[in-house]
Amino acid sequence: MGFLNFLKELPNLEKTRNFNVFKNYDLSVFESYISSLELEPNESERKRRISVIGTNGKGSTAYFLSYFLKSKEDAIVGTYTSPHLLHVLERIAINLNAISEEMADSAFLILKEKSEQPLLNLSYFECLTLLAFQVFKMQKCNWEVWEAGLGGRLDATKLCQAETIVLTKIGLDHCEILGNTKEQIVREKIGISGIHTKRLFSMTQGDQALDDFIEKEAKAKGLDFYRFQSTVQFKSYLEENKNYAKFVLDSLKISVPDKVMQSSIQVPGRMEVLRKEPLLLYEPAHNPDAVFSSVAEANPEILIIGILPDKDGLSILKKLESFENLEIYLIESEGFFRWESLPKTDRTKLLPLSDLPNILGSIKKKALALGSFRLYPHLRSLSF
């Protein structure tokens, strides 16, 4: 059986959204797989690994870090991210190119032959993480960037044991698992650190008390602390994250050539132009803070939003109230959040997914589609 067919057999919390299982989860079982497969990192490997945590901006920050690192001579950069836009193997990339099915199968065959325990006991995310460990080992990566999944303390990527942790913006998301305050979420995220962690980078959060809390947590763990502060007013969150990634590498004494820094870098699925006339953008914002920031930045006239069932739809609608001239279409379909029970205004309309082509074909105004990565394939499948 090939890797992709095997993966389909595993329990996938990203589909079931039953994250409550984390309340009784620990990493010891997955750690035993890492150990038995001889994938525990040595000091040299830990030095070249960067772990990216946070609520908003993880994916783009990981992308910029990888983009800059792969510009170095003879660089082989492994990047592990989640979720994916179109194909699951996008999550494991070498120099930002998704691995092939053949490479996945080769790595999977090694894991099957060496494992002392049934791989079927792993979860979907654990299995992908394990495969990434094996692929990066096979490819002899000299840099690795690991984006955490849901949290940090209980995240499978914790076992990459990176010496460097990069914290992006914190928002209220997955509160039932991570905590009801940003401070609780920070503590859970920074819990990805271990005995080998040496340093923590953090973006300015726009909240001095939260910034101070993050620094205090870092120092309590004995970590060198670096805060990214800039007097520049960035034109977009992507520009800010790009400069943040450069700050991290500069601090690690890894230079980023000016021509690379000044180049136009399109992060897949982030403020991506899907249609030029009339303009249609896609952005994966799916929690209240990220939705508000994305709409404020893009300044669309039409908003199409589809989020997953476990998201805070009510708080998102409240955040959107300040955009008085915004026409809002709420995706209403199986697998997405059910908006029908929430209070709406004359500016909000329910939109069955099947009607998406008709709406996008008829609107003549600047539009922003945002929300779950599940929405992206539907948008990309349309002919404009």
C-alpha cells in the first residue's frame, strides 16, 4: 500500500474537528516511534531546525524563512506546514517544492520496514510528521522549518527539538483546548520548548501587557529572548512577516541578500489573486482577529467567508459590523460553519456552496474570499 492510501486509513482530527481528544493526549507514544526509528535529532540537527508557533501568520512566516534560507548556496531546506491548499503532500517540501508521491512512498517504505510498532496506531498528523522526519533525513536537509499544528506543548512537531522557536501573532482560537485568554494560549504555544531550546523570537503583539508576559515566560524557561520591533508602518501583514523572518535570520547571523529581500514573494494562498478583473483575492483568515485585519487590509466591497464548524462565527460577525459598506456572503454547506442560527443584517446573505460560481460570475466589485483552506479548492476550480 502506498503512503497516500495508508494515510486515508488513519484518524484525521482535521476532518472530525474532535480536538477534545487532546485533553487526554501526551507525546510519549509518538516519541517512542521517533526513538525506535532512530529519528531523534542530534545537536547538529537541532541547531538547524526552526520551530514556528502562534495563531496567525505561522504559514507565511514559515514560508519566508524557508524562501530566504533556500537562497543560500547549496541549501537544502525542508519545510513542514499544515494544513494544505490542494494536496496533502504540499505539507512536506524541499526548497519549497512539495515532495512527490514517489518520494513519500520511498520514505514510508523505510518507516514500515524499521518500525517496531504498527504505524496504524498513529494519527493522520503524527504520520505526516513522522514522514517529514524521514524525508528530511533522506534529503540531507541543512535547514528545516517546522510549523506547529494546533498548539505547541502537545504538538507532534515539538519532537523536532528545535533550538530556535519563532512566535507569530496570538489570537483567540481553539480556546476549548488552548485556553480562554491570550496569556493561556501563549503558555500553551511556548510549551513546545524543551531542554534543548535556546531562544525564542516574538512579534510585537500590539498589547504591551501580552508582550511583557511573553518575555517573562521566555526568561522563566531560561531562553534568550528577541522581540521584533519596527518603526516602519508595513503595507500588509505579509510584508511585516517577511521582515520578521529576516529579523530572525539576521539575529542568527544568517544573512539575507538584498536582492532576495527586495524581490516580490507570493506566499501560496495568502492574499492570492485568483482573478484580476474584477479583483478576487483569497486569504485563509478564520478567527475574529485575523478576519478583521484581513478585511481592513484588503478593503473589499464584497466578502465571501466560509469557516469550519468549530470556529467562532458570532464573534467574527461582530468584528465585521464596523465595515458598514461591506456586502457579506456566508458560505452555508456541509463541512462548513452553520450561520443560519446567528443574527444577520441586510448586508449578510447565506450562500450555498453550489451557488458560488454564479455569485462570482455576476459580481463586478472587488471581492475577498476568506476562511478555511477547504474553500480554496472550490475557488480554484472555477473558470473566470
